[in-house]
Amino acid sequence: MHGGGHELGQNFLRSHTTITTIASLARSTSGPIMEIGPGDGAVTAELYRLGRELTLVELDETRLDHLEDTYPRAEVRHADVLTTRLDRPVIVGNLPFHLTTPILRKLLRSGRWQQAILLTQWEVARKRAGVGGSTMMTAQWAPWFDFRLITRVPADAFTPKPSVDGGILTIDRCPTGSIPAGVRSDYQQFVRSVFTGRGRGMKGILSKMSITDHRTLQSTMDRNDIRGDTLPKDLTPDQWTGLFTELAAEPSRKNAGGQQKSAKTAQKPKNAKKGKTMRNDKGPKRNPITEAAPEKPLITGELPIVGATPAAEKLQASIPGADPKAKSHDKGHLQAERGFMNQHQKPQQPQPRWNLPRR
């Protein structure tokens, strides 16, 4: 058995125990099977023995001839899993570790399959199943899918040997979701807001989101057995469903109703009765500035300014030591009265006013 190509992220299985486990899981399902990345066909041989309709999706063109010759009853597709349709009830695959998340996102958005048996990176399989805390993507899809962690696969079970262990993850589509499919986008946005929100614990995060008042929030958390310091990754699928149903589902319906009302308001005819405004008033035109003007205009000496208010009296600052009624004198007299002292001269004595020159 030859190893896979590093550029395609191929790590082929060589552990018979792991191959048998995957085959037994596939045997418990029903319907046609699609295998993602069959490679040399280590798992394909066990799936082929089930005698069911089998579709193989392989990107490496060097493996196509071997698969077509070895499994003549199987349909072989030379395609990328990220662009092909996942249109079989059962999906089986040894996913490339560096493409696990994109493939999972495409898988969860496809609506034609019912069960999936996937060999992924150990940490990814563990988090998707909610062991040690779930991720945001798991919480967003938990009402419609059941994630289960089957077993751990050591790195020695692959050729070439990867740097991390693998894990077998199964995903089953729920026949009826705990949340209606019509509000799926609202629910997923609610989960995203909680995971990315600020605050310490669920109570702090939900309080800053301003969904409801503190009393209703506390009673809702008590009914769903959620403590205030619980982190979003530690919530179970039932707790997520309870929070959304009691807190976020009703505001979403109200917002939808408000949008419908605003749309009806916008469709009103244009000839509806309008208020009395300056634009649509058909009476004689009025000048608000002229109407508000006083009866007698203020005369300033030139042209009268309509609507002007009388100016305030002119402020005059008094000079210390000087008679405000007396006429202004020159600079020397004012300095003398104030006791001005030059840097190189003695203080000047105040002089009689009749000896001062006038302007």
C-alpha cells in the first residue's frame, strides 16, 4: 500500500481495526453510499462488499484507473468534494486534515444526505461532538444534527504518518429539528453573537446584548439550568434551544412584523392628505421674517434693518485714577497718573493738567 500525496493532504489508512470500525458503522445505515477521497481503496473494499450502490469522489487522477478497474460496479467521479454535490444518503470519508472545516461546512449546508461517517483530526472530532466544550459551528447546527465521537485513531494508523491523531465522528440528521428551519438564520446569528460577545459568563454576555430585562433573563437562565458564569462552549444543545426560544425567537417575530408594517406604510398613495407645511401650503405666500419684524424698524443712520434688535449700550472701561467725565489726555499724562516708572529713570511725579499739551 502506497502513501498519499503530501500536496493533497492524503493520509491513507493501514489499520485494519479502524477500517473494520468504519465498515460496521456503514453497515448499520441504509441506502446508497458516497465515499470522499477513497485513495487506494482500503475502506472502499469493505464498502463494496455491502453490495449497495457506491459512488467514489476522488481528486487525485492517478488513482482513478485503479478504482475503476478494482470496483467496476462503483461510480467513480473525478471531482473536488468542495464543488461536487453530496447527493447520497450516506457519506463516508477520510477527510484531509487541512480541509476538515470547509468540508464540514459544505456537508452541513447540503440537504440530501442523512448520515455521515467521517475520519477527521482528533481535536476537530472531539470539539464537534461537544467533548470538552463545543465550538460555535457545532452550537449553530446542534438543533438539526446529532454529533457523536466514536473512537480515537492513533497517528500510526496512517501512511504517511501525520503529526496528530485522528478521530471517527458520526453526524446524523435529526428527523425534526428542535427549532423550526424557518428561523435557522436567526438562531445561528444569536449563537454567533453570544460566542463573540463581551462579558464574563453567559449572564454578563446576555446582559450586554440587551435582549430583555434582568429579571426575565435570570428566570430564563434558571429554567434552563444555566449558571451566570457558564461559558458559551459549555452549553448543551437543549440549553441553546431554550435560550433562543424564550429570549431571541419572540423579538425576531416582532421585528419581522414591524418590517411588514413599515412596508405597508411605504406603499401608501402619494395623494394622501398632508399636513400644513411651508412646501404644500397653497395659500398666499408668507414671509416669516417680515411677519416677525417689529412695527417700527430700528434706524441706524443708513438703511433700516428689518427685524434687528436694539444694540446693547456700549461698554466703556474706566481708567484707574482718572476722571471718567474728563476728556482723554495723551499717553504721558496717563502714565504719570498711574505712577509709571521707567527702567532707567525715577518715578515721574504727577504734573498739573494745565501744563500738559493738548491734542
